[in-house]
Amino acid sequence: MNAARLWDLIDDVEVAMMTTSGPFGELMSRPLVAARVDHADGTLWFFTSTQSPKVAQLQREQHVNLAYATPERQIYVSVCGLASLSRDADALDRLWSPAYHTWFADGRDDPHLALVCVRVASAQYWSHDNGWVATTIGAQRVLPPAAQAAIAATIPVR
């Protein structure tokens, strides 16, 4: 069991539940479909609207959880990471797909279109390959050294 297995499990699940902290510290979750899962740098990318409440939540608190589940295959994944918002036009163009019209009626031209990038800090997964096995993977095993340094540099000191 290793980081490659984690990425395989994530790739097999279409929808993640992203959990953020609400304005009073309450946990709030919503389903999101990843626009990109980048194994090389340990990031997951999701389209969003800048008018979504999650954007304000992410500006207050970057720490998020992404939960993936495939109950029929008895696979469960929990990812912890730091989220940031991107309005980078090249990234929006590169990741856009007509399938996203379901959520963004104005398409790629939506003035509120943005991306949420989650840099994985740690993850756990449970599978029933040979009996229940829970595996915890820290950033040092999920991410290359440069990505680890990027996360360390963005963690706010409180």
C-alpha cells in the first residue's frame, strides 16, 4: 500500500465531498467533481463560482477534507489538504470541459468561474482488498519534496 494506490483509488471515484469550516466553525460539505487530479505535484483541482459560500469559507480557513467513497467496492478515502483559489485564465481554459455547463450555464465565459486547488497534506484510505486495511499516508509519501515545501510555506502561524 502506497501513494500510487491512493491516487488509483481517487481516480476511480468521480465525486468528492469537500468539507470546509463555516462562519461559526461548523463543518459544511458539498459534492464536487475534480477537473484534474495531478499525481506528480499532489494537487486536486475543482471548478467553482467565486459567489459560492465555500470561497468565503476558504478565505477564512484553507484546511479542507475531501472524502471519496465507493461502497459497492468497499473503498473509502479521506484526504486532508490546503485549498487556494485560482482565476488563472490559462488553467481555466486548459481544464474546462463542456460537461461543466451543467453547473456553469454561461460556460467558460462565466465571470465568476474559478478553480479551487487542494494540495494534499495527508490521506487515509480503507479498502477490502485482503480484509479491511486502513492506510495513513503523510505528505512525505504522497508529495514530492518541492510540493511538501510549498505546503509548509502556506500553513498560517496561529
